[in-house]
Amino acid sequence: MVEQQVGRKTIEALRRKLQAKEQELRAAISRHAREGRQPDDLGTQDLADQATVCYSKEERFQHGSHNRELLALVQAALRRTEDGDFGLCTSCQAPVEKKRLEVMPWAEYCVGCQQLQEKGLL
């Protein structure tokens, strides 16, 4: 059981950290969506200004996309805290390293499986 290795208090602290991250990401996603909906007055700008505006919109879109992906990972980790599976690798079911969870509590994989996933082998 992961609770024996990580500890109930640590799991609770990580759960609170995940909840805070979830709120942070939701706020950022809303902000990016609001900014993306703002009209651009491209008609009176020169080509360089238009390119800057387009680049800024694309950058906001990329940040929003990344935040949505991270939000999904955070929400999955929160579900694992409720299901009792938090801290277990979703691939091999081995405990995820405590230091890894402290840095990135939404981690799905242990270090070994993460390396395999990054190589496309998982």
C-alpha cells in the first residue's frame, strides 16, 4: 500500500497541493480564453504589428492547450487520491518515488515507466 510508504499526512498534503494547482490552472485557462476572445484591430496595423498580434494569440493558445493537458493530469491524480490508487504507477502499479510525487504530484508513472513512455515504448 502506498500509504505505508508515503504516509497519510504526505498524501493529504499532496492532495491539497493538487487542489491548489487545479484552481490555478482553471484560472489560467479562463484568462487565456478571455484574452483570446478579445478582438484585434488588424486593419490599421502594419504587417509587423499584425504578425506580433498573431504570434501573441498563438502563444496564448499554446499556453491554454498546455494548461488543459496539465489540468487533466491533475484531475486524474485527484481521482486517484479518492480511489486509493494515488502514488502508484498507472502502468506497472509500483509505487511512484516520493520525491517525484513531491515535485510533481500529478505524476502518472514511476521513473522507469516514464522513461519508457518518453521513448514511445509504453
